[in-house]
Amino acid sequence: MPNLEHPAYPADDLLHLESLVPCRESQVSTLLSIFGERQQFSFPSIFIYGHTSSGKTYVMQTLLTTLQLPHVFVNCVECFTSRLLLEEILIQLQGCSGTEQTSPVRCDTLNDFVRLFKQALATQELQDETLYLVLDRAEQLREMEANILPAFLRLQELTDRNVTVVLLSEIVWELFRPNTGCFEPFTMYFPDYSIGHLQKILSQNHPPEYSADFYAAYINILLGVFYMVSSLEFLWFCLAAANERDTRKLWKNIEPHLKKAMQTVYLREISSSQWERLQQDGGEPGQLKGLSAHTHVELPYYSKFLLIAAYLASYNPVRTDKRFFLKHHGKIRKTNFMKKHEKTSNHLLGPKPFPLDRLLAILYSIVDNRVAPTANIFSQITSLVTLQLLSMVGQNDQLDGPRYKCTVSLDFIRAIAR
């Protein structure tokens, strides 16, 4: 990506900002174009949406702080009522204007908020520059009074002041829009970080005693297995060989430790410190006293079959379903069903996502009696997700059905199957 450029902001600040928000240069450049000059009236409201951990909050906070733009940042989960939200905005606004807080701010109605907001912006410190009002987790506004969200979307018009409201949310605007109609904000999407983006971000903070290329190779291996990096296995990676370029020997050394870690990583049953103590003692994960509460879970009858079906769907290729689960599948040549890249243990590669239809199809084939797809079956799937025995993957606005992954270990499934 090219360097960030904007005539209204110093080049040094933009260069520093670019180093703080890697892989989000395109979004930052768009925001700077919308902001314009410091004294210009910007767009009245901006709606930024994206999945969890896509950098929305971090990018906005870093952008406003690095460029020293006047702003108010409020989390709508903490301010769960309209009164708490409006009063928190006014309190932070008084801090931006430099006025002394002599008594608690009281704001009962939206009219009081508009009046006090205009008074706070009348100070010399704020009247010359755009004020950015950022509302994080803005989907909580839908639970408040019906006039709160439309008022924030046209706050610039109501107050006749240079203010821009930025809404950060995890849902799309179509699910956010009020039924009564409102001023349409400028919408902006933050996509998920790809594996390449994560590798670039995580490789920046490499240990100084090792080269950047060596640490990048470690990050690449860990992302391929876990898609989230644990710093503990880096120790085993470093001890593999004196030569950083001997990647084959490095991988052979770290592979058995990754296999052990896979037994607990998806359920997150132990912390990094517990795992480190366990490795120093030379024990197995199951030897930790009281380690796994999941081994003592008593599941309903069909929930056990659902969990077994989910495990089979997560670790078996789709093309093997016909051979394994159909009684009259026809004549099939005896051949190696595993492709070359699948000869690596599927338990090391981790579970693969599967659709709901495939889960139910495997369930019907492994249960002896006939199972009707009733609400009871679907509620038990939801319960397994709540217990973190299954995890839902994908996004809420998919047109196709939901997709899941099984997060339990092979030993757990064997105990359930018995």
C-alpha cells in the first residue's frame, strides 16, 4: 500500500499512524478523505461495521489520538441507558473543552442534551475544529428510545455545530436502520484480517535475538495450525536447530508439541502458564487435577449423537460420507481416499467447518431409530454451542445455513461413544 498522504496533517504523524495500523491503510485513507480539513464540516454521521476483532475500535482510537483530533469515545455497552449515555458524552465533552467539572452533569431528555451540547461546543477550544463523537458497540442504541438513534445521525443539524458522529457496530446497516426512517450515514466496511495480514502484524514484534525471517516462519506454521498464535511453542521451535534455515528439522521438532497442544487449544481448558508448568513437569494434559470440566458433562441422549456426528463432519472429508454412512452406495474401487496433502493427521490440522445439513444427515445415519428434525434437535445444537463443545463459524447475514466446528478432542468423543 502507498504511504498515507493528506495535506491537512503532518507527514510525520501520518507515517507514524501507518506504522500503528498495518493492513488497514485503505480504511484509514478513506476516513482521512471523509474528515477533510480540521475546520471543515465533515459528513454528519459515519457507520463502520465489521466482525469482531477486525480493527474498527483500534483504528478509530489510534487515528483520533495520533492526529490529536478532538473526540469523545463512548462504549454503549457500559452506558446501557439513554441517560447514562448522554451524560457520559457531556462529561467527556467538558474534559475536551477544558472547563472545570464542578457538579455532576444531569441530562434527562434529548432536548437538554442538545442544549448542553451546544453550550460545551461554544468554547474557544472546540468551536474551530470538527468534534468526532464515536459510539462503540452502537447496536445497543436499538434497545434505547426510538428517537436516540435518529438524533445522533443528524446531531450536526440539530446543534448547528461542526460535529461528526461515528457509529461502530458488528451488524450491517440494514439490520440497524430504524423502521421510522432516518438520515442515512456514510457506511464503511472493515473486512476480516486474512492469514497474510495476521502474519504481517504478528511478525512485527519478533524477539530481538532472532531474525525477522525466522520469526515469520514460526508465525506461518502456527497460523496454519491454530489460526491463533501461542507464544509458548516458539521456545520448542527455537531449540530445534542452530541453523535458522533448516526448516525441515525445525518442523520435525515442533510437530509433537503441537499435537499435544491441540488437545486443549480449542476448548481453552488451560492457560499458558499452566501448560508451561505441565511441560516442565513432563506430564500429560489429562494429568492436571480438575483440568477438564467437559469430561464430566452429562449430555442428553441426542446431544451425544449430535456431538459424535459433528466430530465426524469436522475431521472426515466430504467425499467419504457416501462410503461411510450409506448402506447401498454401490461398488467403490479400493483406493486411497486420502489425497497427498491430507496424509497429515487431521487432528493436527484442526477441525474443518461443516454446514448444518451435513450434520443432520450424518446424525440420521448413525442413530438406529428414525429422528424427526424437530425443535428439540435444533435446541440441543444451540446448547452444544453454548457449552463450547461446538462453535459457530461464519457471519450472521449469510444466505445459506449456519456452519459449525467441533471443538472437543478425540478422547472426549471416545468417552461419549462408549
